[in-house]
Amino acid sequence: MLKISPLFSGSKGNCTLIQSPQVNVLLDAGYPYRYLTEALARKGLTPDDIAAIVVTHEHNDHIGALPVWYKHASTPLYVPLPSVDWITRRVGCSDVRGISGAFEVGDVEIQRYECFHDAACCYGYKFTCGGSRFACVTDTGHGDAALTDFLRDSEAIMLESNHDEDMLKRGDYSYSLKRRILSPYGHLSNAQAAEVLRQLSGSAVKTVILAHLSEQNNNSELAFNSAVGAFASVGLTEGKDVRIYVANQYENEVTVCID
């Protein structure tokens, strides 16, 4: 059994709580420490209850809370191997473990997927406990067959749906920033995420959490409708064949349970 609770999701900071019968794991810790611990407290948890923090990559919206976290706790920190030295210096943790392949935290096996992102190294992850699987891939510039294959056997997935391309192109961002986001090493758009979902027709996926939405260049309605349309194009109905949630930057009430 796995329980997945997106706590914060967006450009200001990301953090997802993953719970098994034995352990509590945080995927990223990029939102300010005070608010992160308040969100954990609403789940009946403290930092001492977290068995591990697993980091996708070194950008601040994924590790920003860690320097303060490690003044209060000594949680093992798992990061992509190429980022170990930099993150160790940045966050002040004495137990940083480099990820180069699959590993285990308690009763949870964790596998990696290498994302297309402008970081030293960026991973998506699949969490498996017994027969339950949850996969999360954000901060990747494009989808490919390897991505759909990585997601295909998970009952629940969290997938980036960062921006609406028209909003981004018409928006106030600088040309260089727009170019970065739209590049093959930037972020998935709503349309790109929808195509990944369409390719997952016939897979094990029954629950989708859309994540890492831009506050300036997207909104939950656009992202949700794009995903609904993707499934509808292959004959699947939201609420019947698949459930779709949109993770919020500031507050999330949803918890997905996989038996």
C-alpha cells in the first residue's frame, strides 16, 4: 500500500509525501521549512518521522527547505549522484547518498528515470511497495517512449503540466526564459503532458496528479481540461476510467491511496 499526498507543487517550491506501512518519504523539499513542517503536522507528522528525503535535482524549488531542515533533523538524503558534492555543501547534511540505480527505503523500492532538464542531473522516480506503484516525473523538457514506458505500470502518476504555450509566448517573461522553458530541456507543456497521457491508454494508470503548474503561464482549468481531452480522445472518461487531480502551489487536500 502507498499513500501519496502532494504538499506543494509549483515554481515556488515542491514537496510530496509518500507513505508506506513502514516509512514516510519526502520527494523534494523546496518550499520554506516553516510551511513544510506545518503541512506535515496536519498529517500528524514531524521531521523526525521522515525516513528519507529523495531529491529530483539541485534547483532551489526542490531543495530550498533543506538548509533549515538539517538544523533540526538528520534525515538521510538521497540525490542524483552527479549532484552529491554541490548539494552536500549547499544544505549542510552529513548523510547524502548518491543515486545511480534502484535503491530501497524500508519497504519501498525506488527506481529512477533520467529527465531532460537543464540541471546537473534530474531524475523522476517510481516508488513500489508490494504490488503498489507510484511514479513521479516533473522538470523534463519533452516526453518520449522511455517516459511512457517508465509510467506505464504505475496505478498512480504525478506528471508535469507546467505551462500553456500560448500564455507563455504572450506573457511577460524574457525571451531567454521563454526559450529555456520551451526547449527540450525545459518543462512539459499542457499539450506535451496530454500526449504522454494519451500514450498511456491501456496502461495500469488510473490516477493522474498534474504538477508543477506555472502561476504566470497556466491555470488548473487549462491543465485539467487538456488532460481530460487526451483521455477522451482514446475513449476514456475522467471520473469513470481515470481520475485527474491538479496539484496546487500552496495547499493540497488530496491524498491518493494505492492498495
